[in-house]
Amino acid sequence: MTPRKPLLDALVATLTPTDVLISCLGANARYLPHMTVPCPVFALCDSMGAAIPLALGVALQRPDRHVVALEGDGSLLMSPNVLATVAAAAPPNLTVLLWVNGRYESSGGQALPPVAVDWPGLARAAGLRHVATVGDPAALREALAAARRAGSPAAIVVEIAFDPREAIPPYSERPDEIRARFKI
């Protein structure tokens, strides 16, 4: 499996100034302030389960923007029903990237409960029609392009490697800095 940073680099390379990026996933929210992202970014570290609902609200209010939500598998386990809400609202401008590594990274890297979750199957069962699974940067770029063309909300399951030694940057943004990066 691919480490996080090359996948984040691939994601950021596909974004345009008219996109919106929302991340409440701890490690991603820590990396994003240190990256040059061409669009508004809302990266609130460790607010587990909040990325998809926030992104849904933005997508519904701003149909002129493509909204990308970064959520983790541990966070989605807290409220998987949000996928059904996304499917029911059906914003064609929303793509959910579910980062899957089987860990609660934000709280120390503890393993998720020892059950096999079929993440693409869960997204489809919730009513999402456009679902893909990727594990490397090239596949992520292709899946993001396809999600933009889908005409319905999309989910991309991003399988990433868990590395307990990963040098994740410290969280560095204050609320006023988050607000400044998120002007849309």
C-alpha cells in the first residue's frame, strides 16, 4: 500500500481554484496547512466524523464548486449513516475520499474493531452509485477525474499504508487561520 503523502500530493495536484477541500481527518488536516493547495481548504484537525456533513452542506449551498471531503475509516465508523444522507441529497458536485488504513490515527494509531468492513459495498448500500477503490497516486488521479464526470455524489476508497513512524506535521493552525484559508 502507498503512504499518505504521495496520495495527498496527487489529490492536491488535481484541485483547481474553483474546488473546495474539507478535511477533518487528523493526519491530513495536519499536512494540508504545509502544502500549496489551489483552492479553499477547511482542515479542522481531529473533528472525527465531521468532514462529510460539512462538505455536504457546502456542496448544496455552492453547486458551482466541486467539493472534496477527506474522511477516515475510523471516523466514518462513528456515523456511517451520513452516506445515506449524501445519497438522498444527491449533490453532483461532492466527492468523498475515504482514507482506509484500519486505524484510529488521530488518537494514537489504535486498530479499528477487528471486523472486515466492505467500504465500497457500504457506500453502494447507502445509495451512492459512483464508487471506486484506489491504492496509488495514478489511480487516485483517474478516480477523481471520473468522480467529477459522474453527475452524482461519488465515493473513492483510498487504501493507504499505516506507518506508526510517519513524520506527520504538528497541527499548526488557529481558528482564525482556518477561516482565512476557507473563504469561498
